[in-house]
Amino acid sequence: MPSYRVTMALGALHRGVDPADVLPTAVDTARALTAVEAGTVEIRRGQALVVVRFEAPDDQEASDVGRAVVRRIDELVVVESSRTTRRYGARWYPLR
């Protein structure tokens, strides 16, 4: 089954949200829809990113999972940008 990931660049937390809840919520949201391979928090160029890697049978379902995760996380923190990508070999490519 193909591997996908949704990457979200995060801004300000909404009032009352514990930062420690963001990654587990993202992973749990994806896990409710498909098998999750990994979830990480990264810092790139000073920007906080949450990345959830998951499996999906095709690009359409992967897109649906990515949108569901972004919608849920946007309830906790401002999602400044997001992108769902598919793995081909060692590289990740945006969905069309």
C-alpha cells in the first residue's frame, strides 16, 4: 500500500490548548481513518511542523485523510499551510 504524509506548518495555538495535545490529536485523527506509520514534530527554518505519515490505497483517500487531519488540527492551532504528499522511492511528491 502506498505511503503518504500530511505536513502542516503551524502558527499560534488557540486559547487553552496544550501544545502537547497537537501531535497525538493529529495521529489519532489519521488513525481513525487508516493505518498510521509515524507522527513527528519538526522545526524547519524556525517554523513548527507536524508530520503524519500514513497508508492509503490511492491518492483520493490519502487526500481525504490529509484534509481530515488538517481540519481537526486547525481547531487547536492555526494551520498556516498544509500539504499531502506521496512517497515514490526515497522522494515525496505532492498529490495532484
